[in-house]
Amino acid sequence: MSTVLVVDDSGMLREMVSDLLKHNGLNVVVACDGVEAQEKMEAQIPDLVITDLIMPRMNGYELCRWIKSNPKSQNIPVIICSTKNEEFDRYWGMKQGGDAYITKPFHPAEMLETVKQMLRK
């Protein structure tokens, strides 16, 4: 069973994404920002990371760069899930190491399909 790390400073969003993924047979670990995500990843490497961009302590861009520069985690797919919906935001997110970009609010089916695609890679 695949494990997904969900990183977002919104408790409601973490819960919503977690429930969606758990109901579809995935293990879920949550973190409220990039610093907590790093701690969780050092304890257990997930199969996929879903991260917000705007968070306290360490934002999603910094987390992406850390994941992709770390030999233990560089091959983990990262889905950026953010309210930032300009083309530049998408471009910059992918440039920082994101493998997919979903804007909030998202449709649960879109999130689930993107997760499945990333886990197949």
C-alpha cells in the first residue's frame, strides 16, 4: 500500500485530502508545514508528497527543492496543490521540482486521478 505525505497549513484541507486518499486505499501521513514534512520524511520516506505553497516556517517551494536535492527522496513525485493559479505560479512550481500542479479548489476526482498517475510513474 502506497503512503502519501500531505503538507498543508490548513487542518481542514489536510483532513479533506487525507479522507479522500484513505477511502481509496492509501496510507496518509500529514504535516502542517515544510519543516514538519522534513521531520516526517526523515522518519519514513513516502511514495508521494502533496504540498501547499504558502505555509509558515518553510513554504512549498523550499520543500520541493529540499526533496529533489536529497538523494533519498529525489525520485519521489511531488504534487503542488495551491490557490496560486497564475501560469507563472504553475511554471515556478514545476521549476522548483513539482511533478504536477493542482489549483484549489479542486475536484476530488482530479486529485485522485493525479495521485494515481504519479504513483504509477
